[in-house]
Amino acid sequence: MTRRTAFFFDELTLWHSASQHALFLPVGGWVQPPAGGGHAESPESKRRLKSLMDVSGLTRRLDLRSAEPASEQDLLRIHPEHYLQRFKALSDAGGGELGDHAPIGPGSYEIARLSAGLAMAAVDCVLRGEADNAYSLSRPPGHHCLADQAMGFCMLANIPVAIEAAKARHGLERVAVIDWDVHHGNGTQAIYEERGDVLSISLHQENCFPPGYGGVADRGRGAGLGANLNIPLPAGSGHDAYLQALDEIVLPALQRFRPQLIIVACGYDANAVDPLARMLLHSGSFRAMTARLREAAEQLCDGRLVLVHEGGYAEAYVPFCGLAVLEEMSGLRTAVEDPLLEFIQLQQPGSEAAAFLRQRVHELAKQLAD
């Protein structure tokens, strides 16, 4: 069955520059300038996703939209004024290091506002009933950004900004954020850890980023106790482990919480060839995870589902994962075939490792149910 899927995109978001880095290391000293590429958070994985959508014919079958930048009022619901002023001043001065692994270039402040604005518009579109679901190709990403500190390539908290705008404009009461970016969604967790109206669930590679973090014991505080779940999966976890985690932990938590909207922090860096992680997902994994959450949204909140693009740094492979997600969201299929699908399927954990991972996920499910 086809569905009305809105796709939010603006070319300007691809013009955000993270300045001269090799992968994520600043050039200088023993770090040689890159010959071809540069910073891991380059526009290429996103640009190639949009290009694959275009040449496959998928783009013209979606509701393609752009958006206005988030206003200062929208941003101030999450970020203090002094942080926004510092961000703008550094951006106006040509860029530099805004926070922990958060380099910016000239104009990054305005582009980050646009990135947040795309996420806001995607949520607004779904809540108004103009689409069944929506995807925001936001860049720079947002899930590591704290209220007053940039971190991990993230300068504004795109999803929290969108949530608070929706609460102000639509009276939304309960929102679930499912973060399957391979790195922990520490920014979203920090912003909502004392609130019970936003369920924040992060599936991530254990000890990856922030370095050494797993977080299974961090369940929120005060009014937010129990509304934060962390699912740290061992490096090497593949397709079956992620689906088991969804089935045993994520979907039951959604059933208990009964959200009015589900938002996915949609990173693709758990794919098997990503340079910044060591997981084993493929395009079929992202397609299957999207299907599960789409079905949950249809059961719990009239299908209201929004995906906001986060990480993913394998430039040649992210497009196939993203296309699979958008095909599943829309109910449309293109002629595109994933050239790495069979290869990655053959790299999935063997029987002993798979048994270990099943037990690990089951133990996490028991811990988080207590």
C-alpha cells in the first residue's frame, strides 16, 4: 500500500563546512591534510542519497518540500541565548571549533537553523495531516547537541527544537524519540532526562561515542525517571540483534508509553562499512526497522511517524540504506538493487556470536523492564 510521504530537503544544508579535517582529526602536527575527502561529516553521503532518489524516480513520487529556518524563538525553547550568540559570532567570524568535535565554517549558524527548521516542518506536516509520514534530510545533525554545548558534529538539537515547537503549536503531550544512530543520543537524553512527556530510547554501539559510554543504568531523573532507555549493543551486532532489541525492548516501551507521535533519529552509521563504528547492518536492516516502527505508529498514533537524518559516513553505502527507508515509508519500490546487500548478509555474526548477542539483548530487556 502506498502512503503519502513528505520529504524535506534544502540544498543549502549541504553547504555547511566542517573546515579542514582528516576524518574527524584537525589537520596539523602529525595529521596530514586529506588528499580527496576531508571531515567525516561531509555533505556527500546526504547528497548521494538525494541523487539516488532522483535518478531512481523516487523523488518525484514523494511530496518534496523545503522549509523556513527555525526562528530565534523556536531555538530559545531549548538553547540559552548566550549559546546561540556564541554560535552566531563564531560562524560570522569564519568558523572554528564550537564544542567537542563540533567544527563549523562560515554561515554554519544560518544553515543549522535551516536544518532545525526542516525537522520542525516535517513534524508540523504530519501533525496537520498533510502527509502520513515525513523524512527530514537535516544537516548538520543534532542528537549529540546539549542545550548549551555543541558536540559530535551537532550544533543545534534539531529533534528537541521540533518537539517543543509542536508542543507549543499543536498541544502535543507525549512524543517518543527512537535513536538508532550508532552513537549514543546524549543530547536528546540530557535535554529530556527530567521530563516524563518525551520517551527517549537510544540503540547504540557500546563504548563508541561518547567514548566509553553504555548508559543502561541511566533511566532519567525526577519526573523523567523511566522515560529514558539506553540499549548499548556490543560491537559486531548485526541485523538480528537490532531487530530483537526492537521487538523485546523498543516496541513494548512504545506500547506502555502510548505516544502521539514517533520521531526517529535516523543515523545510518550502524551500517557494516561505516568508518566511525563497527556494526553490521545493511539496507535490509534499516528497511525492516522502519517497517516495525511504521506499524507501531499506525497502531499507536494514527501512523504519525517522522524520521530526521542524523549520522552515517560511508558515502557510497548510506544512499542504499536511506533509499530502503524511504521506500518502506512510502510503500513504493524502485528498480535500485543494493550492490552490497548479499556481501554484508554473509558477514553477519556466526552461530556462537549470534547466541551471545541474543542473550545480551535478552538480559538488557530484563534490566530495562525492572
